[in-house]
Amino acid sequence: MTDRAPGGMPPGEFREWGHRMVDWVAGYLEDVERYPVLAAVEPGQVSAGLAVEAPVRGEPMESIFEDFRSVVLPGITHWNHPGFQAYFAVSGSGPGILGEFLTAALNVNAMVWKASPAATELEQVTLDWLRGFLGLPPGFAGTINDTASISTFHALAAARERGLPEARVRGLSEAPPGRVYATPETHSSILKAVHALGLGRDGARAVATGAGRGMDPAALERAIRDDIAAGRRPLAVVATIGTTSVTAVDPVGEIADVAAEHGLWLHVDAAYAGPAAALPRMRSHFRGWEWADSIVLNPHKWLFTPIDCSVLYVQDPGALHAAFSLTPAYLETGEEGVRHNMDLGLALGRRFRALKLWMVMRYFGQDGLRAILGHHLGLARLLAGLVDAAADWERWRPSPFSLVVLRHSPPGASASERDTANLGIMNRVNAGGTAFLSHTEIDGEVWLRCAIGNIHTMEQHVRATWAALQEAAGRVRLRQPAN
Amino acid sequence: MTDRAPGGMPPGEFREWGHRMVDWVAGYLEDVERYPVLAAVEPGQVSAGLAVEAPVRGEPMESIFEDFRSVVLPGITHWNHPGFQAYFAVSGSGPGILGEFLTAALNVNAMVWKASPAATELEQVTLDWLRGFLGLPPGFAGTINDTASISTFHALAAARERGLPEARVRGLSEAPPGRVYATPETHSSILKAVHALGLGRDGARAVATGAGRGMDPAALERAIRDDIAAGRRPLAVVATIGTTSVTAVDPVGEIADVAAEHGLWLHVDAAYAGPAAALPRMRSHFRGWEWADSIVLNPHKWLFTPIDCSVLYVQDPGALHAAFSLTPAYLETGEEGVRHNMDLGLALGRRFRALKLWMVMRYFGQDGLRAILGHHLGLARLLAGLVDAAADWERWRPSPFSLVVLRHSPPGASASERDTANLGIMNRVNAGGTAFLSHTEIDGEVWLRCAIGNIHTMEQHVRATWAALQEAAGRVRLRQPAN
């Protein structure tokens, strides 16, 4: 128990513990495979290891760090583990982690330009770098939000502002019902955003998909005409490049034509797959995204930048400004011609999130980033090849990026037997500690998702996942589900 | 120029640069007063020092760090500087910075429980600790968002869901116009949230204030009755404890009575002042906040936790769940009785933001945190006393927390002369490099804000700010404004 004086942690103590933690983190990252990927704790186990109340007197860092290792760490699912393949990779990298450390130390809140000019300007410069890396034209201006959900919410808020300007003052209650179009494959954050914006569940209309689960532009066209005839106000269409479930690609170019004809906002969700646009051979999947009004992609997914770093690009920052700008006197700063982050979104406060991305892009360089992305695509092809060559396994296609969707499919099994078997296989693999997979449903049937993209994943890890799947399949007997 | 192999930064390089950055950060924090508080750069100056495109090949950390120091750092406004008194203190502390470093290294995304059980459970435990520290009853459940703006948005989304349930499916377009009540002193994020929720500018109704700029409960009552008679649907009232402009306190207890009578959601904005509730002698300002449906307070403001850490407490987590829950198949995890953070808000992804707060609360302990808060209140009283004792200066009252609102007020000056003089004084002080202040307007007149609460601020810094103000006042000649 220690008395703490105003002024905070003494410099010597900070230095000592900083060095100890650097050593711990370096060892952790170097040897993350010693941990099971998926935390092997029961609900409530972590809580039970912690005190019920905050300590009355300060505690030594030694005790805090000891509890971090003995209580917190066993409850961590290791997103850094090369066998973490359940969700789209969210693996940081050395320069990104060090960038976060500097961000925490500087601790600026870049709500207005003068509150830290470098935070505002470095964000603009770095997002221009990223834009160029991705082959997007100069018209796009970027901002960083914490998550793609929030970025998408901002894009659709701007779309609502443009499509229903009468709601700005009077609200939606006297406006025609607005509509946002997306396929059933679209990420759940789109429905959340539409609901949050006051458009209700009816505010999102599901557009049918064609082969490969991409949006059918003709169905979009029909839906829009139908809604206009019914007195609804079409606002936006969300096209996804790389859906979460199976990495389907909506035909953005054709969708853009329909959107343009009817004056709809086109939002492209490339939260996961976006970085692949940096590879010339993958560019065809992104055809037409340069016509979008807004694009979201997450460097904290497949660009080795620690969470959170979601980039929203918009063609017309004025649209975000119209939706969110509102300046109180105590934030009037007098600077003309500079960007104030607070005018571009719901949040007033802004972490200096660009610093880590800037460090990642400089450390790896464009070629280095392309090499890692290409490596991951190669690993996915490797796994796809193993699945395709195996009896009693099948693979969902197309899956053009680094997600492999597969299932065990023994001959003669009914659909429900197959579903049960695959969930059993997944649970067995996940309990094994060397790989962590997730599942999805396609046409009501279970498939397993193996998401490659972790910066630490190498060929042996993909082969280990495949071995674990086969081993589990051999042990999970086919049986009828309980009901 | 370096070739980067897949796998990321080699462990030895991470270790080397981690140690170098710890030394740099320790030195920076120890000697932050060597920098001017407010960045002395022109708009565009930081950008001009950076390359136009991302490097093609990777660069050595040495070059990156060199540019951080020579290009980025001069553009940083130093929120750590003890003379930073412009906005409510957002000063981190040693244990908080180290907590952020561990968070970045673990890099978990706690969207569902199993994605890192410890991240979900540590958040619940730590926010229970904080709740107890603040004297709030056990009924409140907490979640962490990035900013108070986002927390408030969530609270008002839950209020809309409760007050306009018919909008859940059909949207607001056939619902009666909803209304949220707040005073003109309320933070701009409330208006932003109301607008984002589809309620329009008319969705917020300004309620008159009484003495000290607190909300007049009788005026609230009249406004609600008036709106009901006009066919509007009252949804929520926002009461603030410590407004941004002058730290006014709305009478929460009386407002709670009115809200309860009409079934309104009561949201309490204590984003800045909340931590003061931990001091028994300050508890009177918080009377009635235990009746709120939701409360926001920011440990990243006055609780020495690096940005971003905004806590939203709600009495009924089911209300957030109703507004935001929506689970796609690939996120169905099967666990019963555990919390999934994604169900409690717009964002699917979640940084492990609780770790730093847990480390701060353990390191300082409840007594240590109370000592620092008490120290800051004492510094504010010291400055208030200096202002009150000085000829030609006046102070806005009441200001019960750690913000001092003051102005130079020489006899015989007109209101516009006084405004011009005070803006001149502020600009002169800010350009001096030892203090950074902001201004606000009260009844259209300029006042200066001196916000104490930085963990590094000691008596000599407050005296230095006061000396700088007096010096500036002596040099800024009264003159008519240009128009």
C-alpha cells in the first residue's frame, strides 16, 4: 500500500516499468504460440479473481502487473496468435504498437486544429498516402474513426442529410420514409446504422443477390423504382467488397450507375478487403469503387495497425460537415482554412490515431505491405488447394481474398447431420488451442470460416489448422441434432 | 530502405525500439515544460514537412523516429504541459500510459465475450469499482465508449427507443415528433446526437436556466406540458453537472422528479465533473444523479486515464440492448449469461479500454485519486482568490469545480472594449508558451476559461498563469474592435 502524491507516477518508476513492460511485450509477441488461441476460462472466472472494490490505497506496480499476468492474461483470446483465424485478422505490428505507445504518451485530443495541428495534418497526409497506395483518385478525403460501424454510420448520416434535407430542422417525423439498399450479406452494422438514424428496420431494404452472393443491379433498380412509386425516399446503397460471411463482392461499377441515375449516395464497405486494392492483380474486384460517395476500410483489420483505426473516405467532406458541424463558442478558434476534426463526425474528442498508421506505412513501405498481403493471399490459396484435394470436404466459392470457407461433407450425411458435425469439428479445433475458427450460415447451412491475414501466420500454421480440422473430423461422429 | 519480410518487426528490433521509446517518453513527461504548451506552427507547416506519398520501400525506425521528433512534435499542443488549462484536463498518467501499451500489444477486439473474456469482465469489474468510488448505487451497469459524445448518443438512442417504440420497425416518419430537453448551456454533443437520431434541430428544446445557469425545473415542466399539448412526444431530459462553458450544475434531483412524472429518460452529463463525486464534500452537487437512467463521465478527462475512455452508466442495460442488439450468424457464440459488448452500442469492434482504467485505479487507489482531485480543487480556489483580490479583474460564479472563469474588467471600458481586451489577453498568454487558455461567451460577452485538472499542474503553474494574465493585461491596450 502506497501513498500517491499529486503529480502522478515518478519518472524513475515510469522508466523502470516501461522497460519491464517492453521486455514482457517483446517476449509475448515472440512466443505467443505458447498460449491457447481461445481463452480457456468459464464465464465469471476472470471477475472472480479480482477484488470487489477498488483498493483504498495505491498498490505497487509489481502487484498490478502480477495480477495482469495471473488473472487477466488467462482470460485473453490471443488475436496475435498465428492460429487466430476466426475473425478477419486484427493483428498489430511492432511499429503500430510503438505508435500507440507514443499516442498514449502525447495524449492529445485533436478535436480542433490548434488542439494539436500535427494530429490533424498527419491524419490528412497519411490518409492521402493510403489513398494513393490503394489506387483511389485524389478526390477522396479521409478521416479516422474507431470502427467500421461508426464510419458507416457517418456515411449514412451524410446520405440521409443529402437525401432528406427537410429533416435537418424538423426531424424525420414529417419526412417521407427513407430507404437504404443492401444485400442480406451486408454487415450487421449497416442495419444498426439505419436504425440509429431513425429510419427503422423498414429503412433498410434487402436487395437480391446473384451468383456468388453479389448484389443484382437489376434487382436494385427495381427496388428503387418500386419504393419511389410507393412514396419512399431512396437515400443510399451500400455495396460491399468482401462481405464478412463469405467475402462476396458486389458489382460496384454497375451499382454506381444505378445509384447515379437515381441520385443515391453510394457507400462502399471494404472494411476488411480494402487493403487488397493495393495489389494490381486484385484491382478488378474493386472496379467502380472510385465512383463511391464514401468508402470504409480498416487498417486495423488487414493493415497491421492496432485497433482502433477505421478510415472513412468521402468524395465531399462538405456532406459530413453538413451533417455534423455545430460549433460552440468555447471551440471557436479563429483559424481559417484548416480542418477541425469535430466538424466531420459525431465525436468531439479525437485520439491521435493516425500516428500508428503513419509509422506502419513508413516501416513496411508500400512494397513491404504488398508483400505481406500477397503472402496471405498465397496462404489462402494453399488452404483452398488442400480442401479442394481432400475427399469429404468442400469449399465455398468464389472467395477471392484471404478467407477460406469450408466444411466437412461426408457422403450420405443429411444437411442437419452435416451442420452438427461441422459445429462439432469447429468446437473441437477451437478447444485444441492451436487454431480458432468461426462459422457462418449459407442458405441455412453451417460452414466454417478460416480467416487468414494475421501478420504472424506462416505456412506451417495454415497446415496445422488443416491438420486440426481433419483430426477433428475423424473424431466427431455424425449424429442427429438433439431436436 | 529496407525489405520487410512477412512476419512483421523482428523481436530484437521491437525490443530495442521499445526501450528507446520508453526512455524518450520518460524524458518527455519529466521535462514537458521545455515545450511551448500551444504548438507554434502555421497551418500546413506539418504537412509540408512530410512526403507526398508513402515510401515504396520500408524505412529504418531511426528515420521514422527522427521525423516524429523533428516534424510531428513541433506541431503538438502539449496536453501534458502543466500550463495546459484551455480545455478540461485530459492528462494521462504513468499507469494509464503503460496500460495503453499493453492494450496495443494484446490488441484484442472484445466484440463478443469469447473474443477476450478478460476484456469484457475487467470492464464490468472496473466500472463497478468506479461506480462505488463515485458513490453511485449498485443498479448502474457501465460500458466504455471512446468519447462522451458517443456515450450521450447511445443514451439518447435508448431514450428514443423507449419513448418511440413504434419507430423501431417503421422509422420516425410516421411517429410524432420527439423532443429532448436541455439548457442552452448543454454540451454541443447533445444537439449533435439529437440530430443524428433523426429528431432534427427541433428535436431539442432549450429550457430556461435560473441563477447560476442551472436548469429551471418549472420551465422544464412547462415545456413538457406545452409539447404534449402540441402533439409532440417528450423523450428525454439532459441534466448537466458541470457544464463545459462555466461548470454550471443543473438541479438533478428536481429534474428527476419532473422526468419521472412524465416518464422521460433522464440522462446526466457529468463528463468532466463526475470524478468529483468521489469527494464527500462535493457530493451535494450530485444530489439526485442516482435517479438518472444514464450518466456519462470521462475518466480520460479528470481521472488521469489516457484518451479514450468515456463511461456510460445505465440503470437498465436492456434499454441499450433493445436499441442496438442484432446478432449475425458468424457472431453467434452460444454462451449464455455473459455480456457481449456489441449488443450495447453502435460499434461492433471494441478496444480493451478498461485495462488502463483498472491500472490507474489500482496504482493510485481511491485515496490517491481523491488526494489529486482535492489538490486540483485547492488550486482552483487559489486562483479564484487571486482573481477576487485583484483590482480590475472579475470572476464568474458559481464555479464549484476546478474551472475558473475570469476576465479583465478595467473601469470605464465598454462591453466590446472589454471583449476585445480579453481576447487579446488570451492570445498573448497563449503565444507566450507557458499557459494555454480558452474563452467562452456568457450573455454574448467574452470570459476566459482556466481549466485546472492536469495531473502535472502544481501551485507554481497556477501562479504562473495568473502572472501571465496580469502581464498580458498590462500590455493589451483597450481599443475599439475593428467593426
